[in-house]
Amino acid sequence: MSLSRFLSQVVPIRQKLYRFAYHLLGNEEDAHDITQDVMMKVWQQQERMAELENMEAWCMRIVRNLSLDRMKSRKYRRSEDLDRAGEVAAEHQPSPHMATERQDVMNRVHTTIAELPEKYRTIIQLRDIDGYSYQEIAEILVIELSEVKVNLHRARKAVREKLQKLHVYGVQ
């Protein structure tokens, strides 16, 4: 792989790699470290680049594997602070009441997603937050396309049911 290919295909997705690592680890410093490690690993494995069909999916798979390795090696604990993930830039300033209500809803959604099993959390992150296609998710996670669809459906259903129960009954 040439430097120009690296700069044109890998460097532009650095923020996506970081967001995915942050989602998995819940820690900014570790996410930056993982992103840097991925960039180094991709550069070191230049000879493999010619045979890859989807460079981005391959990079995301490396992020996932390195993040999971880090969590296993240090008995890593995910941060419960999801405030930054729920912040949405607003074009106009809503009233303090509306802003608080919106933040509460986003916190409930993020908390509910965080309570899902890891495979559901990862698939929701990749599809609904990062915008990957089903095929790209299958390549990133090294699973069948049908498994992506089934797990995404189950994850969304679990989130929806828990949020409905919380809304109707006020309990979790």
C-alpha cells in the first residue's frame, strides 16, 4: 500500500474508528490509543491491502478486536458516563425545560442500550449511530448477514419494550 492510498482510504475514517472504540470502551484516552494502534497495524500490514475488498470494514474489525482484547486484559469496566454521546447540536436554543426533557430521554435511551448484551450494543452502534450497511456490519463482526438482521431486530425490540415499560409504569 502506498502512502497516498493510506492517506485516501484509512486516514479519513479515523473519526469513525475512534467513535467505535469509544463506544466499546467508554473512555476517551483508551479510544485514542486503540485508534492509534489500528492506524499503526494497518500501516504495518501494507501487503494485505491489495486483497481487501472493504478497507473500512477491515479497520473496524481491528478496532473491535483490539478493544475487546483491552477489556479482557485489564478486566476493563465500561464508563457509565454517556452524557457526551447524547449531546446533540441544536440549531436554536430550546427552552431549559425542553432541553432537560430531551437530555433525560437521551440518557434513558443510552442507559437502556448500555444494558443490552455486547453483541446487541455493537450492532445498534454500527447500524443506527455510525450508519453502516448490514453487509458492512457482517464483515466487521465476521458474522452472517442474517445474524446481523436478527440481532438488530432483537436489540431494537428490547430497547423499545424497556422504554415503553419505563414510560408506562415508570419502573425499569
